[in-house]
Amino acid sequence: MLIDSHAHLDMKDFDKDREEVFKRAKDGGITHIVTIGIDLESSLDAVRLSKEYDFIYATVGCHPHNADTCTSEILDRLAQTASETKVRAWGEIGLDFFRNRSSRESQLKVFRKQLELSDSLGLPVVIHDREAHDDVLSILKKMGKGDKKGIIHCFSGDVDMAFELIDMGYYISIPGTVTFNKAHQVKKVASVIPLDRMLIETDCPFLAPVPKRGKRNEPLFVNYTAKEIADLRNVPFEEIARATSDNAKIIFNLE
């Protein structure tokens, strides 16, 4: 039994067969899926899906790609939406200095503001960090340590960074890239970090794992990620499934 801790179920990639995707996930042992907001529209869609399906939970937030257009009014609406019953985290927020689809100035400003909002609401955060490790670490350090600060989604840092974040109170989420042959760094991280601080995710429809690489990703495929981590750690699949599901239930306060 597995939990996909990070999916984008509202995206148009699933419009033609969303129900079939959900059925395959449930039949394949996926007990919960957390669908992630990246702007106001997708956050509202995430909440709508969480109301329609008992196994789906939602987050709200403004992705760094959308920082240039993330106004104070939008943040206010997101804060209001965060009070919905099945909203369990604030995110996806953070920094992306690889694509730079929004200015660095806007990304930094909106990231800091959303961290403050999530903290005031008592919600954990879902962090996007691409080519911005130093800035993300610096900003999160200023927010202080805590028991359940949030999740570093689709982790791409090294082992030292992972342990530093774990010490600050964050969980490390391992995506399907861990199955890629040349993904040596994420394989190393998945091999050594404490199991009680690990989550697994698809980030679907993106980043499909081997043997589905190049195809549309979906929640069912989190099974391949769990199997790869089990092989890397030389432990039973069930141990990875149990630990990562327990962790997801804790950080997202899932029933």
C-alpha cells in the first residue's frame, strides 16, 4: 500500500481518462494521492478533486514559475482556500533558477511571503528547488527548525543537503528519477537517508520512472519508485511502502 505524495491530477494530460487513472491507482495499491496547487486556478481544482474523491487530498500555493503574476490578492485567495477541510499543506512553492520563467526578484519575494503565510496558518510546505539550493537553504534556515516543517519535493540535492534539511524538520521526497541509470546522486540520497524522513512521489504527469520513461506519468507508477528504493537499500518492498506511507500520513495529517 503506497501514497503518491505529489501529483498534478488537475492537469489537462488527465482530462481524457482521469477516472481510469484513479481506478488503476486504487487497484494497484495506492491508498492516498496528494494533488498539488501551482497557482490559484490549479489550487481550486485540487480542492475540488479532494471533495469529489475520498482518497485525494490537496495543497494550495503559487509555483515559482508563476511568481511574476502572483499578486497579494491571489495570495489572499489562496489563504482563504487553505481553510478547506482537505487542504493539508501549502505548496508547491520555492525557487527555480533553471527555467527562470519568473524573475529571481519575484521568486524570492513570493517564496518568502508564502513561507510566512503557511507558518501563520500552521501548514507544512511543499518546496520546489531547482538549481537554487543555496538560496532555498538560506531562506529555510531563517524560518527556523521544527518537527514537521514540510517536504522537499522531487529532491535533487546531495546527501549533505538532505541531512541538513532533515535536521531542520523537513521530509525528503524521492521521485521516479531514482530509477534512471545515470541518476547517481538521487540514488545515493535514497540509499542513505533515514526511512522515517522519506516520501515517494510521481510528480505526474511528469518524470515517469523506468520502465515507463518518456510516457505520461500517473500515480500507479509510484510502485516503480518504491521498488527501486527497496533494491537500493536491500530491504523488502513492503518496508519502503510502509515507511513512506506512514510518513506521508504524518506530514499531511491523512486519515
